[in-house]
Amino acid sequence: MIEKLHAHVHGIFAPYKNAKTANELEEELLQNLLEKYNDHKKNGSSEQEAYKLTVDSIGEVSELMESLNLHYSEIEQAINMDYSRHRLLDSDFRSVSVHDGKFNSCDLSRSDFSHSDLTNSTFKSSNLNKCIFENVNLTSTLFKSANLKGVTFKNSIYNKTHFKGCNLSGLTFDGETFNQTIFEGSSLKKASFRDATLINVQFRMSDLKKIDFTGASMDKLTFNFLNGAKVDLSSVTII
């Protein structure tokens, strides 16, 4: 009967196998039902009676799972979005979640991405003139050959963010925290990193003329890299 109970519970959740929560809920329900089944047996019920009483106690699981599965489908639709080669000037992307999104060869001038999650997204050859990235999760996001003139970066997450072949001249990153961020082949002339925190940040083949690190804190690896590039680090704190 225990094997039959296993099969019954598995059959209930079979239509919802694509939902990430299904396996966890199935295991939890099965454990609870096994405890009930054993309790019925201890109270004198036969195996058949214990099985029927246990199954009858399940109630309606499908309604909950359909709701969860619908939510999962909505999440799937929200990620892996491809906006490439579109004109999306002045677009409102505030508070959106777009993992693995593609914004390649887009004109996104003056668009607002505030409070959004853009984890692992790509902006290749995109026009981001005067865009706003405030309180944005830019984990593993790639900006490659993108126009970043006049872009606002503020209170964002830059874990493993990669800027490649971009013009970041004159941009302000004051007070921001960078972790394993890569600036590669990019211009950072007169960019400001005042009071910023930099941990294991790389500046590969980038123009660092007159870059401002006043009051910044950084680990030894980042410090040594910048020191070798003859950047003024006189007011930097090593952490």
C-alpha cells in the first residue's frame, strides 16, 4: 500500500512537473501522508482502510498547483526576452525582471531601468544615451561597444559586470560597490569613483587618464593593478 500511495501522490503532481516547486511539494505531501497512513494502521485500520482514509484526506491539490504552475509560466515568459534590433526610446523598464535578456543593437535612449533585475543580460552595440540604471541588479551583465554617454549609474549591483569596448568617460560611479567587475578596452577618462569600493576589479587595456578614486576603498589586487597603470591612488584605502 505504501508503494501505491507513492504512485498516487506522484500521479497528482505529474501534470505540474515543469513547476520548480512541484518536486518539493510532492515530497512534503508524501511524508505527511505516510505519517497519517501509519497512524491509521496503529489505530486498528486495515491496510486498505488506512489507504482510503489517507487518500481522502488529501483534498484539492490541483487548484494550488495550477496557480503555482501559472506563476512559473509567467516567470519563464519574463526571462530570456530578446529585445534586440528594436527602437525602444524613452521606454519604461522600471522594476522589471529580465534574466538573460538581450538588448543588442537597440536604441534605448533615455530609457529607465530603475529597480530592475537584469542579471546576465547583454547590451551589445546598443545606444543607451542618458539611460537610468538606479538600484539595478547588473550581476554578470555585459555592456559591449555600447553608447553610455550621459548614463546614470547609482546604487546598483555590479557583481561580475563586464564593460567591454565602451566609452565611460566622465561617468559618475561615486559610492558604488564593484565586485569582480571587468572594464576591458574601455575609456574611463575623467570618470569618478569617489568613495567607491572595488574588490577584485580589473581594468584591462582601458584608458584611465584623470580617473578619480578620491576616498575609494579597494583590495590589494585592484590597487596593484591601478598602481601599475600609474593612476593617482594617494587618497585610496586598502582593505
